[in-house]
Amino acid sequence: MSELPEAVIDRVPQTTGRVGRLRWWIVWTLFFSTVTNYISRQSFSVLSPLITSQFHLSHTDLSRILGAFQISYAITWLAGGIFLDAVGTRVGLAVAAAWWSVMNMLTGLASSVAGFAFFRFMLGIGEGFNWPGASKTVAEWFPRQERGLAVAIFDSGSSVGGALAAIIIPLIALAAGWRWAFIVAGLLGLVWVVLWLFVYHPLDRHPRVTAEEVALINAGRDAALTSAQRGIGRWLHLAGNPNVWGIVLGRSLTDPIWWFYVFWLPQYLSDARGFSLKRIALFAWIPFVAADIGNFTGGLISGYLIRRGMPVIRARKWVCVASCLPVLAGIPAARIHNVYWALALICFALWGYASWSTMGLTFPSDLFPHDVVASVTGLSGFAAGFAGTGFTLAVGVIVDRFSYRPAFLAAGLLPLFATAAVLLLIRPARAHGNPPSMASPSELFLPDQTQRSAHVSQPEREGKHP
């Protein structure tokens, strides 16, 4: 399996003239998939103050229910990525969305810790397909210079879905009861399945794609369509590739931040700030809007740097460095007395996290052949899911015994370590497609120019296109 040298990666033509825009319809359809995914996911978290009160649940009980989702979600990121690479995204994502929608609707039948944990576990099985499938679709349908923005679009659906859930779910619960809130959220996903089957087909046989758009996409390809290895050789190659471990460690040290704010923010506002369910609906959506802005910030800035001539991987790294700093704002949020300033700091932290996350989700399609993008993305999601599960379980115990402050402290510091892993491990491929070695401190942002020239010259001499 070969990766592409950075110099070849950077030789991407800019979009000129008018070509078809079917790829943008597809990525916006993926955006709505992520929205419905997060509305279903957030249904329980938003309703948790009401449910914990009705069934007398402790924070440890709550962490076990949330952790059940994360365990199956993590497993499906890995298995789902392999499955999607094997069968494709059209049928795979349709089946997954139908599954998670039905499981969310059935959550309304639960009335115990075991019941909620079971249905949340089943929900995670379906939801874990979404990001590997979306990443695979972006790798297939977008040229290099548009890929960061495309990832930002579909990933921003998590913020929009979280914000909508924070507003809509409490209102449904107050009007018709909390069990109906799960049913309504699930129905949205079933509507999306119909839309997806109409909009998406593979690039090579889509009935509505234009020849000009196909030419633009193919001209901007930077990785092989298929990897050289098959079977166990493919996985041995991935296991020894520092880029894989940089992606895995980066996500494993940042995803717990998102899980913390997504799962625990409504409960925190109820416990520590005295918010009612109606007041949660008024304010809990705001941090998700900040995260949505962060998604586009990372995608747009990295795209701008690339268009200005900066090598792709270096541009992604600079965004990671800049984005990890705002996440530190979450540390004083737990200590400040004014709730509105606390929410402002949380918004700033989630803005930085989302910008970083967009880069983390883009690295696999930057560095690997299209037929393993979902597998690499799935492997990173698998590791990140279990890291997030451990963090979620730890938060439940810590809050029961101490307070929320240690959790906010950990969430603020983790991205520093994640960024260090990305800077040290993720590198463009060496000559002849050999796996990259770990970067020395002097190479973190500035690849050797002679080496980059050598990478360019060989394909050009052979008349090959990237």
C-alpha cells in the first residue's frame, strides 16, 4: 500500500470554470446524516436530568448508560470501516441509519439502567458507521483542495444536530412526554435514508454526474485508488505506519473532550448551575453552534493555506497547533461563578476542539489510498471510542465523589498531548512510497526541499499523474 509524497500531494489544480456540483449535494446529504445521527445520540443526554430524577439514577449509573453507547460505537467504527470498504457506502450507510433510528425509537421503552444501557448499546452499533462512511465518500468525490471544507461540512452536522437536540428534545418532552422525544428523533433518520438512496451513487456509475466534474475530481486525486497489499499484508503495513498511530493517538486524546461536553453538559447545567429542562433548551445549544463555527474555521483556514502554496500536511498541522490552545478555556469554566461567562468559555473551548477535529478527520484521506480510508478512519474511531468510554466512566465516579472541576481540567489539557502526537508522528511519505519515519523536531513543519523535489521529478519523468 503506498502513500503519496507531499510534493505530489500539493500539485493539485485549482477549480476553474463551471463544472457540475453534484459532489456538494452529496456532502450536504452527509451533513444531514450527521445531524440526524446526533439528534438521536443526544436525546438521552438532553433528557438525562429528567430521567435521572424520575428513576433516581446516580452519576455513576448515568456514566454506565453513556459508556454502553460508546463501547458499541467504538467497535463499529472499526468493524464498520472495514465493512464499508468492502461493500461501499450507499447500502452500508442506509442500513446503518435505519438501524440507529429504530434503536433510538425503542429507547423510549426503557425504564431501568439495564434497559437504557441496552438500547444505547444497540444505538451505537448503527451510529459508528457514519464517520468512516462519510470520510470514504469525501475521499472518493472531492479533489484535494476542497477536501478540508467537505469534511468540515459533514462533520459540522454533529454541532448542528447537538444544538437542535438541545432545543427540540426538551420541548417535545415537555409537550408530550420524554418517551415521545425518542420516537420523533428516530423518525428523522428514516426520512434521511430515502434521501440518501436518491442522491448517492459511486462516482464511476452515478447517473447524474457530468464528465467535467469527474475530470475535476480525478485531476485532484492524490492517493492511489487501491492499495498494493491485500489480506493480512495490508493490516501489517498499517500497523507499522507512524501516520496511522499519529491519527489514532491524536483522535484518542481529543475525542474524550467532545464526549465530555456532549454527554455531560446538560447534566452539569442541571447539577452545578441549577438549570431546569426548559432553561437547558434555551442555553445548551449555544456551545454546539460555536463548535459548528470551529468545524468551518479549521477547514477554511487549512484550505486557504494550501491554496497559498503551503504543503498540505504542514497546513493541517498548523491548524492543529492553533486550535488546541482555545480548548484550555474549558479549565476556568468550572470555577467561574457567572454562568454566562462559564458558557462563553465552554463555547470557546468547543470552537477550538471542532477546528482540531476537522483536521483529525481529514488526515486519513490526505495520506492513504481510497480503499483503506474508511479502515484507517475506523481504527482511529475505535481507539478514540474506548478512550472516550474510559473518560466518561471516570467522570461519573469523579462527580459522585468530588466535583466536575477535575473533568474540566483533564478536558482542557488533553489536546496538548494530541497535538504533540500529530507533530511527531504524521509525516508525508518518503520516496518510493516507503512508510514515513518519526519526525525530528526540525522537521515538524518544514519538509526537506531536496527530498520534495525528488518526489516530484520521478512521476513527472514517467508522465504519471497524481
